[in-house]
Amino acid sequence: MSADAEFRAAVLAAHGARGAEVGELLAYSENAFVPAEGDTEWPLADEPFVAAWDGYAARAAGEGAAAVLGEVLPQLRFPIQDGMAAEDGYRAATLRGLPESHPGGGVRFVDEAGIRLFVHPTAAGRIPVIVARARQDFVALLRALTRKNQPDAIPDSMGACIVGGYNNWDRVARLRAEWEAHNAPAGWAAHFRDAVVPRRELYQDRFILLSSGPYSAVDAASLGLDADEWRERSVALRLDHECAHYFTRRVWGSMRNSLHDELIADYQGIRAVEGRYRADWFLRFMGVESEDGYREGGRLQNYRGTPPLSDGAFTVLGRLVRSAAAGLEAMDALRPRGAVRPARETARVLSVLTAASLEELASAESAQGVRTALATPEAALA
């Protein structure tokens, strides 16, 4: 076992891990972030898909986001229905880009006017964002765009996600029109196969879906906030949270459904709306606000891993989360208050947090180096 693994195992043992639980948690919390090399100019340039979404957002301002999205995202032309992904029309529209739609209509929104579309700046470049005011509409969008229109159960605590690797047939149609303007149409199939399909940047998109309900299904009263104020903060918190995920995915090649990722993303989100990190908020979001153990319905169960952690390892993870949140709050207290940060500062902070393992963040003895790096504005990026 390497020195790093020995250290991490010792921290896990100090939090109650025994026997096979140590191995489970070592595999679960392995740091997957690969540090960037060399100097980088922040923010990064936009990815190629952003230009098309600029156009969608401009149209949405006049035509309405629901109408524009229904036109350019074929999944929305089909209802949420068990087995929909196997129907011929659905497959033709989503796998081949044909202008098919369901004869009975597509996704039905309860609040079309409450669906917004905009392109948001981040340190990793701008990214499209779709926000649904009604919870039912967020769930419908999520099922259509990430679950192949299946009526899968969505946890109440889930209020956002990043859709990645999305095949945008509208962009493909534009490529085809441009190519056929200078070439014989009969040659498009071969050109598409040989010159377009291998270059995913030409047709694959990434965008954020957000809901407008209480963050992590936590009610305003439990945080001592007004309901309308908490709803507004929830949207802002979700947006910064997902932007942190986008940053780690684009810069360090990793965006996982794990506690390390969520700790970092929630740090960014909480600081965006509070101007400081609050461990009590994070623990309530996760459902481990009490030392008695996990509260059913918290987000921690969403990050149990694949294969899922055993009950014993999951209990240890809850303890580890409490220690990591407390350590992060102590580190954050050394930083200047405030939610607004330039892109370079965002990149610096995320660099520090992704370089540290979950166990290091949870260990009082080893956290001093992280604390110093986090508090030093001019620290070099990894």
C-alpha cells in the first residue's frame, strides 16, 4: 500500500472503518482529478457548442424557451412514457436526426412561461442553462434529456444536473446544409461517417438543467429563511454548484457522482449565496446534520457509489462528511468574505480543493497545508 493510501486508510479507521469497509471506501474516494499542466488564461474560451446556444437563447427571448427547445431538442417532441425509447419515431428523431414527432404530442409542461434559457459565464467558459420554475417541468426535462423519456423516479433532493455528450441534430443539420452548398448532396452520408462522426466537438453539447425549488429539498424554515428568499438563493446555489462540476469536467477530466465532487461543488454554491462556507447547510443538504446518523431523504444516499457502499461503509462516509465539512469551514474562514470572484480566483480555489483527497479534507492533522493554500490569494495553480 502506498504512503498516500496508508494515510487515507488511517483516517478512515479513525472514523470507524473496519475490515473490508476500508477497502470499499479507499476505492470509493480515490481522487480522480488530474491536475492541469502549465499556465492557463482564465476564463477558458467557449467550447464550440456555445455559439449555437447563443442563437437559441436569443430566439427564446422573443419566442419563449419552451417553444425553441421543443424545436431543437427532439426528445421534447415525444411524451414521457414507458417504452418510448423503443418506438420507431423516437429512434428516428434521436438517433438519426429525422424531423419525427409523436402523433399525440410531446412533453407537456405545466408552466411554459416559467422555463428560461440563457448562456452563463464560468471560469471554464460559458455554458447553456435551462431553468424550470415548476418542479414537474424540471422532472419532465430531466426524464426526456437524460432518461430517454422514461418515467423514472427522480429523488426529491435532486434539483439540477449537467447533460453531457448530447447529440445536437440541429448542429448536424447546419453542418449538412453548409456542406451541401458546396458539394453534391449524395456524398453527405460518407462525409458524415468519415469526417463528422469522429469529431464529437462538431455535434455534441453540454448544458445545465436547473429546478427552482428548495435546494436539496430542504425547507426554508429549517435554515431560518423566508420561502421566497430561499427559492431565489436555491437557484443561484444550484447554478454555481453545477458550474463547479463543469469546471472540473473540462479542466481536470472528471465529474463523478461522488462525495468529493459534491463537497467541492456545494462549497462553491454555498459561498456564492452566503459569501462564506456554512458546514451546517451542507450537512443538512446531505442529511447528516445530526450526529445520530443519516436522515432519510438527504442527498448522501444519491452518492453511495457503484457498486453501492455497504451499510457499514455508508455510515463511515457520513462521519467522514461531517469532519470534511467542519475542516472546510475552518479553512474558508481564513478567506475574505464575498461571493464575487474573478475567474482566476475560482480556478485557484478549485485547484486547491481537487488536489486534496476527501480523507485529507477530513483530517485535522493534514489539513493545514490545504488551509494555507486556500487562504493565499496568489498561490500557484496546480
